[in-house]
Amino acid sequence: MTVVYQPAVPAITSPTAEICTGGTVTLTTNGSPAIQWYKNNVLISGATATTYVVTQGADYTVITKN
């Protein structure tokens, strides 16, 4: 028998919210073990945890590698 590991497709979850001046929104992903967050398609240095705290409106992406 061959067992093939199929990792879950990473997804970003967050509350629906607007970010006001001085406010934050926490984004969460189910991806692992290697995670990298991007803002407007630019790598965010050091953003490698399952959560990322957003302080500015933008397009956020997460990429995971097994």
C-alpha cells in the first residue's frame, strides 16, 4: 500500500473589517509547515507564522511549502 500525503490547501481567514488609523486585523492561515506572507505580491520579511497582524489595507497572500 502507498500512502500519499495531501496537505490542506492553504486559506486565509480573518474577520471582515476595515482598518482604521491605528487599528489592526489579524490574518490566519491553516497552511504549514513553511509559511511566507506577501503584501501586494512583495515578500514580507520575517512574516513566517500562521498569523500576521495587518496595519494597512492591501492585497495579502500566503504561500506554504511542505
